[in-house]
Amino acid sequence: MDQLPHESLSEIQERYRSLVENLQIGIYRNTPGPKGHFLEANPAIIAMFEAKSKAEFMKHNVSDLYQNPNERQEFVKEILKKGQVKNKEINLITLKGKKIVGSVTAVMKKDKDGKIFFDGIIENITKHKKTEDELYEYRKDLETRVKSRTQELENTKEAMLNVMEDLEKAKGIIEVKNAKDEAMLASIGEGIVAVDNLGKVMIMNKVAENMLGWKTKEMLGKKITDLKLENEDGTFIPFNRRPTTRALSTGATIKVTYFFVRKDNTRFPMAITATPIKLNKKAIGLIEIIRDVTEELEIDKAKSEFVSLASHQLRTPLGIIKWYLEALNEEAYIKNAPDNVQKYFNEIFKSNERVLSLVRDLLSVSRIDQGHVKNIPKLTDVTKMVKNIADQMKILARKDDIALTLDIKNKEIPLINIDSLRLHEVIENLVTNAIVYSNPKGIVKITIDQKDDNIILSVEDHGVGISKKDQVKLFTKFFRSQNAITKNTEGSGLGLYVVKSYIDVWGGKITVKSTEGKGSTFSIRLPIKMKEGEINK
Amino acid sequence: MKKILIVEDELAYLKLLNNQLTKNGYKVVEAKNGKEGLLVAEKEHPDAIILDIRMPVMSGIEMLTKLRKSNYGKTANVIILTNLEPDDEILRSVLEDQPTYYLMKSDIHITDLINKINKLS
């Protein structure tokens, strides 16, 4: 280090003075006391307090530079007590009234007379302070924001908790509802399967599980149509014929009975009712109610078998009575017997015929119900058959002077492949009805024609007619219209049921037009290309 | 004189038929079941056979099937006369053996039956 050159005292004094005067830190010497006055001040402090000159500055009391005079007294007390104060922040005010913050470090001193004075330095830290304040404000703001965010989070948390609580409550309610639903589903004797719009299983009750041999867990999300459904003869029901598919595509309730094949390959007859759940007229799923109808079918079968057996057994003695009556009728002693004997004889014969016809109808119905009607088609000349029937029926028609006419509109009606015995039964039935329900001296007209690929056969009478109300039920089993009962007490109410059942099997159609008191026209349409099939329920 | 074989287990039918046919100038031979019927048919070679279906020992169906295998039986006139409806499963086989007629006892009038027999060649 270079040694300082020797300097004169005035040179040293000058250097310090220059140092003090050029320092950016205010340097001062002042007196204590409530107001205090400056003894020394360097240019930096004069500039700091915006005084025009040193003289002006020196005129002011120390307390004039404090924003708060009390602060000055505190400051003085502290110095007097501790002998010094370091880096004390004081709020000051310039002579022009600008507020500044000064950081003051001062020491207490005594002169040779024992008078107390303070030597101090002051730094303008207003800018620092401002930055600091800003930082502080910023921090405070940050804190506020953090607090408010925290509060928001707290609120959200609370809200969440409330929602959760509500959910718990709702869950409770739903659980109770589910339990109720489940209890209800379980207590229903029928199996219930709910499927969505794709046929996928959503719910199954216990009964359905037991019936189908599949657990709900195994079936959830699987298509119900993946399970096997077949006809009695074991042929598979194609996807588009499945009740699920039909109900979903048509939006209508479908009721069918098929055989269901369980997981273990055992099978049982199952009645299915598939009811669409509709939203805006579109099926969004189905409720399928399933029922094991094994017992019902067995009872039905037993019933039909009983009827069938009883009917066959009845026929033998009835047939014998018929034959013997006929034989007797040929004998001279009956032919020549008094009128009342002949009358009694006829009544016996007629009653026997009635029972025979009832037995015949019962047998037909039991066969239809059992699904045992076999279509035995053979090439048949329908025109010829109608002619024969008309000839046979003339005897019956003549009794009441009824004219039976035949109108063959098309002479080239082709032969059709049909069960001729059944067709005979159908036509005979319609013509008999027309005669029986005609008024005396009436006209019964049979018309046969061909339209496109169909043979149209109609039987028209001008008899009692059928009311609109009764027309609806006309083709149901055992139904007899009021007019029919009045006119003829003997009918079984089975004839038209049998007729319609057969025509349905052939893929044909029967229709009726009738006005009460004016007569009826029954028309049947037979497709020339017959459909093969069985009569079923 | 034409000869008719009646195969029938129900005596009332058998007697009446025999009576009516005899009255109409036929010679009648009888059998009470299918087994007897086959024997009589082969021995007597009747012009027509009236055959019931439900009979003990051997049914009319079985008898007809067996009959169709013999020289005489191949072309014999057979009238099935029964109370069984012709749509029962069992009757499919009967129809294969081509009876001349399939008649229901309770539907046919005896006079119609005799008319049909008269027309047979």
C-alpha cells in the first residue's frame, strides 16, 4: 500500500470537508431539546430537505423536519437513554412539504462545557422504503389472495362435503328404493329381465336367474339374444324372429312361447312377454317377463288328450246309433208308421247328428290347441269341390225353400295343393251356416273366382246377419252371436274358430261383411301357392 | 256274386254291415282283427275289403301294409272305415298304402257306402 504523502493540516481539513460536502449521506450536528436546532449540516442533508441554502436550513428547528413531533421526542429520549441510535427509520418532511423516510444513526456527545449535542448521519431511504412498502403491500395482497383462495378452497371443500352428504342421503334413499324394487322383483313369481336398446341385459331377478340357469353377474352387458331359444322340434329361432328383436324393431308388445335352452342344455317351454320401454316414441329397451309354462302345457296337453280320447270313444256308439237308425228308416214298419212315430224317429236322428257334429268340432279344436293338425296337402280342384258341396247341401237348403246358387266367375281356376279334407270342412261349414241362418225362401250364393295368385271364395246369405259388436268375436272359440243363438239353438260356437285356424295355416284369409237383418257374406282367400305349416295356438 | 271281407272288432258295426251288404246281394266274410283279416283275405280273395283301424291283436294299418306285399293284396280294393280322423300321425302310413277310400263311420250313410262298393270294379 502506498504511504500517504505528508499533508499539511489545512490540506487534511480540506480533504475531510470535501468528503463531508460531497457525500450523498446527510451529516449533521444538532441539539437535544423539544425543538432542537442544527449546529452543523452538510450539503447532502440540505438538499435532502429541499432547502434553498444552508442558511435557510439552519434557521429551522429539528422538530420542523418531523412528520410527527412525538416521534422526535421518542428519538431524543432513546438517544439520551442509550447514548446512540442505529438505523432508526423516521418519517420526515422536507421544507417543501414532501414526505420522506430517513434512516438515522446518531450518537450523543458532550462538549468541553458539558453541553449535550447529537452527531448523526441520515440516509434518504424513501425509495427503498417505497419499494419495501410495495413489496409489503404486494406480499400482503398475495397473502390476501392466498387467504381468499384458501377460503374458496375451504368453501369448495365444504360444498363438496355437503354434496357428498347429500349424495350419501340420496344413496340411502336409492338403496332403500333399490331394496324395495329388489324385494318386489324377487317376490314376483315371473322372471323379469330388463334389456337395453341393443338387447343387452341390465337387470334380472332371482326367478329369472333360476329359470334361465344364468346368474345376473354372468349376464350383465351380454345380449339376451345370445341365449338359445328354439321351437318344440329343436329348430333354432333366428335372430330376426326373437321376441327381443321384434319388440325393439316394432315397438309393440310381443307375446310368444318358445323353448329355452339352459346353460346345462336342459330346456323348458317359456312364455315370453316383451314390452318396449318407450322414450319419445322410440324403444330404448325392453322389460321381458318370462314364465316357465311346462305345467300349463302339460295340463293343456292332458286336457286335449282327454277331449280327444273321449271324443273318439264317443264316436263309436254314436256312429252305431246313426247306422242303426238309418237301417231302421229303410224298414217298411217305420216308413209306414204313423206320423208321430216318424217325427220322434227324426228327432232321435237329428239329436244324434248334433252330438256327432259337436264331437267332431271338439276334436278339431283339441287338435288345433295341441298343435297336432297335420297339413296333408294334395292337388285339389276347388271348383269341383264347391260343386259337390253345393249338391250335397241342396237337401238341407230345400227344407226351408232356400235357393242355393253357384257362380263360377272363372272357369280356369288351377288345382291347388291343399289339405282337401280340411278345405271341404271349411266350405261345408260356411255353406251350412249360410243356409241355417237364412230366412225361409232365401237365397244363398256361392261365388268362386281367381284374383292374381289367390282363389276367392265367398258365401253370401240374406239372413239374420251379425251385429258389428259380435263380428269382432266371431272367430273365437265357443263364441255365438246373439242373432245366431236366437235363430238356431244348436250350434257349438266352434265352426268358425276351426275354419279360421285352418285358413291361417294355409296363409289365407277369411273376412266377413254383415248387416244385421240383411245378411252376411263370408269371403275366403286361398293362395294358389300354399304355405306349408302346422296349426298352432 | 261279389264277395266282401269286413274286418271289424265292433260287433254292432259288423252285424249291421253284414246285414246291409247281404241284403244288397253280396257274399260277406268276416274277421275280428287284422291278423284274422290277412288270413281270410289271402284265402278268399274278396272283391273288396272293409277295414277298421283300431282293433286288438293287429291294427288295420298293420294289416294293410302286410296285405300290399302279397300278389292278391297289391291291387285289392280296400275301404278304410273308421272313427279315426285322417290327420293323425299314424295315418300318413295308411295313405302310403293307397286305400281306395278313407271313410269316417260317423259321417258316412250306409247307403252311400253301398253305392261306393257297387261302383268298384
